[in-house]
Amino acid sequence: MVGDPKTLVALIVLFSLYANLGASMYGVIARKNLVKKLICLTMLGDTVNVFAILVGYRLSRGGTPVPPVFTEWSKASEKLLANFVSRSVDPLPQALVLTAIVINLAVTIFLATLILYTHRHFGTVEMDRVSEMKKGELVDEVEVS
Amino acid sequence: MRNVVVALAVVFTVLLLAYATYLGALGPIPPNDLRELAKALLERSYRPWNPFNTSMCPEAVTAVVWDFRGLDTVFETVVFYGAIVATLALYRTTSRSLGLVGERLSLIVRYATLVSVPMILIVAAATALHGQLTPGGGFQGGAIAAVAPVVALVVFGRRKLLDLGVTYVKALIVRNLALVAIALTALGPLIAGIVLGIDAYVLQNQGKVGAPLSYPPWILDVPSGGSVILFNIFEALAVAAGFTLVFLTLALDEETARRELVGEDRGW
């Protein structure tokens, strides 16, 4: 039901995530500038990560949901653990997102370095100009040979 | 025209995904209850009364990362360092040529940095060492620690950092030793099991029925998470050193970096 405030907030978050997804996908495909492509790629990754976190969230009856950290470990008992499990959010998407962030970061470092090299070699990061220069170099090589 | 086609294709894809979500492909969002898998993970992350079926790690996310899905994290670490090695390999010659200059910033910025760098390192250490009790862990701690050399690099210049002993070779040694330590922590129970002639598993943290070897579950009166705390410490060191390596390399001046491209004018 949309009338429920929690569902309304979830719908707004979902709508903004899909808008973000569309904008970043468009950027990755249509942008000519490699730096902008990379920025859109990181946006895309982050959007998908927020999706995963949202899927792992939960509505908790009788109180707000708690993070998946058992803070009462010093007086741990089966009753406290059951209470914790009844209120905690899902830890698995958070762990998977952590992995995704690390891989994203590794890919970003590598791509940023490649873009830096492209700039040093061609003096530009615009895809169209790079393609034109590459065509020119190919013609030169054919003429030389 | 091309952009319009791309935009339409993207809108179509997004609408398709949104419709799938509306039909319930991801279940109710946000969910009303936990999946059975999530319940099982939360119940097993910390329950000292059942030592053969727990990871002794109150922070469930860290327990998932380094115990329940430990193998996954090991390969994630491999991908991460693969990308760092690939980045460094692009700078294969300049990585050896040190002795470069960098401009340092003003006195105020330098003194402010002198105060903040130790604090950054303290926060990093707390994040990594408390990873089994509070949100955080090895990767997060290492990423925070890596901020310190980056700030120092910008504020004091590359040469000062090298003079202080934060060199390419030292960072490489720390990173490699930490990676070896991660591998040994993962293989430790198996090696001990072979020596003692009992069953044990790769990445075993706490003892299981029929495979009783365990990493110490307590440090004084605080849960250690067994192997989790070791993984967190080594991962933090490896990540901090790996990032330092990349930043030291990326901070090369433009002239030196361009030397890499000599002879590559053709052949793209």
C-alpha cells in the first residue's frame, strides 16, 4: 500500500535508483569523454550496490531494524540472540556489497591509469578524436610499408 | 540520432527492470522478514555456548566475509591485487627511478597534516582491530590508513615521503608479506591437521565436529573471531601498502611518466 509511509519512502528510493541506473547506463554508452564514462561506471556500480543493500533491509515489527552486529556479546544468551535475529537486517548483501566495492575500486584504479596513458599518448580523452588519430596512424604505417 | 537511439534503449531497459521489480522479482521491498539463510548466518556468527557451530565473531558481516564466505574473499583479494599489479606493470621502468621532486604546501597545511596523519592511522587501526566487534574490518581499515600517505604525498611532496622511509620497495615488501600471512592463516589449520594427523579444512576458523582445531576464540575477555582478527590485520596492512604503492607511482611527475611512452608512438 502506497499510503504506508515506509512503503512510500521505499518507492521513492526505488524510483531514484532506477533514474540513477538509467542516467549512468546512458553515460557509459553515449558519452565520448573517457573520464565521464568512468564516472558513470562508478555511479552504475554504486547504484547496484544500494539496490543490494535495499533488498537486504527489512521492516521490523515492534521497533526499528538494527545493524547485523550483536552488541550484547558480553552477556550473550539464547534469548538475547533470538531477539537480535528478530530485529537485525540481512548481513549477506552487505558482505557481497563490500566485495563489490573492492572489485569496483580495483577496476577504477586500472581504468583511471589506462585513461591517463591515453591522455599522455594522444593528448585527449575524447573517443572520437582518439579514433581519428588511430586511423591517421594506420594510414601512415601503410604508406611507410 | 545515435544518442536518441541509445537513450530510448536505456529507458526501455530500465522500464523492463522496474517492471520485473514491480512483479516481485526481488521479493517485497523492503522485505518484511529475513530469509532463512540470513537467520542461519546471524544465529551462527556468535554463540559461545555452541563452540562447534559458530565463528565467534559478533559482527555478522565480517563473519560472512572471512568465515562463511572466506574463499570468496580470498579470490576478491586476488582480483584486487591483480588490478594493482596491472596498474604498476604499466609503469614498469619508472617505478625504479626515484629521486624526484615534489612541491610542498604551506606551513599551516604541513602542521595540520602532522597532527591529522597520526589520527588517521589510529582510526584505521581501530577499524581493523575492532572489525570482529564493531562495523569495520581489514579492507576498511586499510583504505583509511592509505589516506595518510596520500595526504602526506600531497602536502610534503614525494621526496619527503621517500626520505621518511615510505618507499616503493618497502611498501612492496609489506604488501607481499601481508599476502603471504593471509595465505598462511587460511592454510594454517590444514597444515597443523596434517602434522597432527587429524582432519582439518582450508580457511577453518573454529573447530567443527570431527575437525577440532580452532583459532583462539578469545583475546583476554573479548571475542577475537578466531582467524577473523588475523585476516583483518593482514588485509589492512596489504590494502594500505597496495594503495601506497599505486599512489607513489601515480604521483610521478609528468615528464618522467611520459618516458614510458618513448618508442610507443606507433603500434597502437
